[in-house]
Amino acid sequence: MITKSEQVPGSTLYASSLAYGDFILADGGTIHCDGIQGISGVATARLAKSLADGKAQVDLNRIVTHFYWPDPPISIEQHPSKPSTGTLTGNGGENATSLLPGTATFSQYIILTFNGRPLANRAPLVMTAHNVTNWPPVGSDFYTEGPTDFYDLADLDNPQAPVVATLAACKNSIMHEIMMPQHTPGQTTTPIADQPAPPTSDEPSSPGDE
């Protein structure tokens, strides 16, 4: 986990989280989600920039979003053709050039599948966490900035499509960093197709195998 601002740019990190929220269905029902387990991955730009007020900021690219709730069955995935981006902006103060502590904001496009019916948001789902002190922001809570409407995925580009569900409010609590294996430049691996196949039961055993 990163605690020094200079190490945030150029990083790609993953974390587990718990999501809480109420989906209000157009037919009058409400789905209350209490602690949906999920994972997320975020890549940061290689360089931070300085804003007009002197605060430091780095661009964020959300590369993984996955949540699952068993009853009723709900899955939430990142929309593959709509970028989900954000920023981490330092809070300023005595160390104006520092990204940490800072405010992280994401504008997300997701596909929510409820009982086999895929829904998607037309306007971004905006979530913000204040006073982020480390990266990934473990221990921080992201809150929606307003309700977000969802439409049938197949009708997303139809301006006359009715709203199917509305995410009234949502909180996403970042729980733990997830360690992913890193590829080392110059490292070579043997493709699976080129690896020798294990012996089958019909092949004779080599001496000493018994």
C-alpha cells in the first residue's frame, strides 16, 4: 500500500470492497443491498499535474469492477465500451504539491445484471471519497453524489427508453489491498501450447516411477 504521494503516479493497484445501496425499481419494488462483495482495479497516470490553485492532481483509470450479490442475484461489472475515469486531488494546505491526503472521485459506467436482465447507466455514476491517506484508498468510504438511473442495456442509446431502476444512494467501503502478480520486463514464459503434456494412464511408466 502506498503512503508516499510520489509513488502514486504510474501505479496499478487492486482492492476488495463492500457496497451498500438501494435500487428503486420502476415497478415500485426496492432492492436493498447490504455489503455486496467486490473487487476493483485502478491505474494512475504516470505524471501528476498542478491545478490553478496549486493542488496536485493525477488522473485515474478504473480497469476492473466486479461485484456479486446472491439473493436476489445481482452482478455489477464495468461497462467494456465506456471508460470509467477519475482523479485524485491533493487537499493542499502546508504541502500543496502532495496527492495524499486527497480527494478521490470516479465517474463510472457499469452494467448491472438483475435476475438475468442487464441494465446500464446513461449518465455516469459519480462517487467520491474525502481525506484519502493511502493508495489504494483502504479504509476510505466512497459515496454517490446523487441518484443514477439505469436502463435496459439494449435500449441504452434510445432517448425514449424508460428508466428501469434508480440507484438512490450508494456507499463503497474499500477494505483490503489485493496483491496481483507483476510481470517483470524481459521475463519470458513458456506458452501453454508449447509445454509438454502430462503422461496419460495408457502410457508406460518410466523406470523408478513405481
